[in-house]
Amino acid sequence: MRTLGFGIIGAGLMGREFASAIARWCHLLDVDFRPELRAVCDKNPTILAWYRDRFPGISLLTEDYRQLLVHPGVEAIYCAVPHHLHEELYTAILRAGKHLLGEKPFGIDRKANEAILSVWKERPELFVRCSSEFPFYPAVQRIGQMIEHNAFGPILEVHADFRHSSDLDPDKPINWKRMIALNGEYGCMGDLGMHVCHVPFRAGWFPRNVRAILSKMVSTRPDGKGNRVPCETWDNATLLCEATDPTTGEGFPLTFRMQRIAPGETNSWNLEILGMKASARFSTKNPRRLELLEYTGGEQAWKSVDMGNETAFKTLTGGIFEIGFSDVLLQMFAAFMFEWVHGTPRSRFAGCVTPDETHWSHRLFSAALESQRRSAVIPV
Ligand SMILES: NC(=O)c1ccc[n+]([C@@H]2O[C@H](COP(=O)([O-])OP(=O)(O)OC[C@H]3O[C@@H](n4cnc5c(N)ncnc54)[C@H](O)[C@@H]3O)[C@@H](O)[C@H]2O)c1
């Protein structure tokens, strides 16, 4: 069992999810590595106190990330900070010789993403990936196996979307995710976009071009101090792309929808693949359900499969039980470590987003901004 020394920079919502996953590492049955949380950095002392109380073994709690970068016991860093800090922190982490699991969008914009990738190219021995957990739902793992075995046949259409509803309330106080300076020009695409791109990109379905329609519905929000301040970011984005099916060379429609204001949806990640031989649908609304239509001639009928706990990395939980968000995060963190330790993912769809895939997402979102500005189809 190899022990992997980890640090966290940006220890808020996602940093705590990572710490919690480490705390129940015993849940995983078939991995030959074990992460150890050795250092945590956050600007907020209240957050550091949360770690102090719950993880007494951490040897360094600091507000200065430079101290964490020179900690000799830290081999790899999970970095989950607001987007305007990705370039500064990710490049500093790589220059310090640490492996990196960075959060999306992996740079606030395309320029920042390219700056991160160029520092990584100087240190190719470092293992670098971007987080995205939704492919680790068992139903999506099954869809990934179907893609690997070319079970869909020629692709007719693919639709990937991610919908949140909480910003429907115009009185929801503003946070950094609604500010261009901290979240970026991409708005909801920077916030939600990597999640919808991961499976199509891993399948090799890259957009040739895009027509984007972006909307801003709420122009001001309370600042929590009695005032209303500008709410600047795009709330919703619909991207209609033309992609190429690598197995036939033919084009097909690929749509990505990212919505902060989707009435009634809490955290709905949806994927629909329609092919000539098979079709599949999955939604986190019903996290164990996989809908499939396999066509061999004759009557066309959708069937519904209850997937149970059929995960990429086996766990203590029995095969018939249902899966949840914190379970797929545990799977994703295991996938990062597995690929780092073994040099290859356990399977094609059991891997985190690669740096090149993050660059594809930046090409797409930059083109989408231009498409919105010009009301035109833009090459990606
Ligand atoms: N994978 C997912 O499902 C998912 C979900 C939510 C957010 N995210 C991503 O995670 C990242 C963080 O989002 P979050 O929701 O955890 O945000 P958050 O605001 O909860 O946490 C960010 C933390 O960074 C800290 N911070 C700010 N500046 C810092 C600095 N200079 N040094 C050290 N710490 C600093 C803040 O104090 C805060 O605690 C973003 O990139 C976001 O897009 C991913």
C-alpha cells in the first residue's frame, strides 16, 4: 500500500469534500494507495479551524500557499480556489514540482489556461488533471464501456447538460461565482461547462464549430450588507455544435446546455446519446437509472436498468445499493491517484479530465462568447 502525501490549497466547499473523501478511504476495496492529508492552506482562518478540529494529524495549516509549496511531505496538491487564482496558483504548484489535481475551468479564460499548460509542458514528469466527477456514476461508466465497444453505431445526436435552479431567486445573495472578476467572462460556462464536456471529449467528439445563445436574467443581487450590486455573469448558455463521429467521419449535432437558472432543477447532470445501433439516457435526477434502447431490427423499445453500485473502483457498499454525489467524488479522487501511481487510467472513462481536454473546453467557451457577440456560427 503506497502512501501519497497531499496538500489542499483552497479548503472551502470542494476542499472539504476532498478531506472527507480521504477520511473514508477505507471504503475503497481494490486500490494499492492511500492518501494522507499533510497540509492545508486557506485565506479564511475559520475554515482552517474546521480542519484543525477534525484532522489533528495535519502538520501544516497556513494562510500562505508558499509555505505549503515547500512542505517536503506534500507530493501532490488538490487546488480548489476561485477562478481568477487558477493561473497564479496552478503555475506556482507546478514550478514547486508538485503533482496537481486542479479544479475547473483550469484557468479563468483561454489565456490563463494556455499559461498553465505551458508551465506543465516544461515539467512533463508531473501528473496533472482537472476534476470532473459525473462520469463516475455507474450508469455513465456503463455508457463509457458502450462507447469503447462502439455499441452506439453511427452517432445521430449527443446532448449533454447541467442544470441548477438556485439562481431563480433574484434575492439570493451574490457570491464570487456571479462576479466576472472572480469567475470570469464565461459565467455559467466556466462554472458548469467542464462537467458537460468531459464525456463527449473523452469519446473523441470534439466540436468543429458552435452557435451559442447566452442569457443574463438577473442584473443585480443583494450583497448581504443591505445593498444591491451588479450581477454580471451569464446565467444560462445553450451551445449547438457540429461534431465529427471519429468512427464514421460524419458530422452530427452535439449540444451543451449549462444553466444556473433552470426552474425546479437542483444539480441535474444529463446525458443523451442517440445512435443507429443503440441509444442511452442518464440523469442525476434518478442516479441509479440507465435508460437504453438497443436496436437489432423489429420493435424499438426503451428499457430502464437499475444500476446499483457498479463503480470503477470497488467499495464496501453492496452491489444493489444506490450511489450519491460524495460516492462519485470518492471515485474521482481514486481515479486521479490510480492514474498517477499506475501511469494509465483503470479504463478510458475512469480518468479525470486531461490538460488537453481542458484546452478544448476553453476553445469551445471562447468561441461561444464570440458567437454570442456576433450572432454567428464560429469555428472552434
Ligand atoms: N467539481 C465540482 O463539482 C465543483 C463544485 C463546486 C466548485 N468547483 C470548483 O472548485 C473551485 C472552488 O470552488 P468552491 O465552491 O470550493 O469555492 P469556495 O468559495 O467554497 O472555496 C474556495 C476557497 O478558496 C479560498 N481562497 C481564496 N483565495 C485563496 C488564496 N489566495 N489562498 C488560499 N485559499 C484561498 C477561500 O477562502 C475559500 O475557502 C472552483 O474552481 C470551482 O469551479 C467544483
